[in-house]
Amino acid sequence: MPRFLILLAFSLLFLAPAAAQADDGQVIRIEPVLSQGQLLLNADIDFTLGGELHEAARKGLPLYFTADLNIEHPRWWWFNKTVLSASQTWRIQYNALTRQWRVGTGDLSLPATSLDEALDLVRHIRDWPLGNADQFTPDQTYQGRLRLRLDTSRLARPFQVDALNSAAWSLTTPWKEFTFSISAATPRG
């Protein structure tokens, strides 16, 4: 009987982090697209913000979401070769004076009518340029993986301390793996 209880305790210990991670969301769809000699990425990610993050965003605290992408070429004789490693960060912020949400990436900033509309731009990644298609060998299989995370390292220092102490600030989707290849018959120009 004690062995059974120990085994049950260990199994609950290992299942609890997996259940907690399932609430963070998941990458639903990943689609690499070749357009005008460029490799683009489209992806759909399902996640929801908790009440603590909603409240912080409504008070004007900017939230940063970062999508991380790795693409590798598998090799049987050595470690996989990393072909591409990229990330893209979105900033979502509410301006109390104008009562307007803004979502931006890089130098581009767009208005949004609500937090959900701003989050939709993060949930539905469209035409993310990954690079020139010439860096990929035709008819070779490539393995990729993608995840989305709340980037707490970009917050002001006092909020970074709060983020370390609160599970609500640890939003990270698990890595979603995918494979693709570029056909030699596909026009690249």
C-alpha cells in the first residue's frame, strides 16, 4: 500500500505541471508559405489572458508577446543544422487619455477598439517574413517549432518582480513542431 501511495504522489507531481501548461494555450496551426521568393509564416494561436493580466493591461501596463521560431535541417550523422532562428514581439497597451488600445510590432503601431481585437493580431500571425527562399534547399525536409510567450523581461523592473512571484504572468504555449519542404518545381521569382 505505501508503494502505491508513493507512486500516486509522484504521478500527481508530474501531471500537475502539464495540466497547468495546458491552460496557457496552444499553437493550433502553422503554415509556411512561399511568396515572391520569400518564405512567410502564417499561424493561429489559441490563448486567453487571466484576470490579473486583463486588469494590468486596462491600467495602462504594456504587455509584450513574443513568438519564437526555430527551423532546422535534420542530419543523421550529426546534430541538426539550425537554418533559421527568429522571434517577433508585439506590444499591446491601453492609453487612458485617448481610451484607445494600440498594438504594435517594430515601428508599426495600429489602433484597436478593444483588448480582444488587439490580441487577435497576436493570435493570428499573418505573412511573417522569415527570409529568402534561397537559403532552403529544394525538396529537403525541414523541421520547425513555434511558441508564443508573454515576455516579462521587457516589463519595468517592479513588474518583473511581480511576474516572477505570480503564475498569472507565466503565459507560454508549448512548442508546436511542424515539417515542410520547398518543391524545386515551385517558382521562386
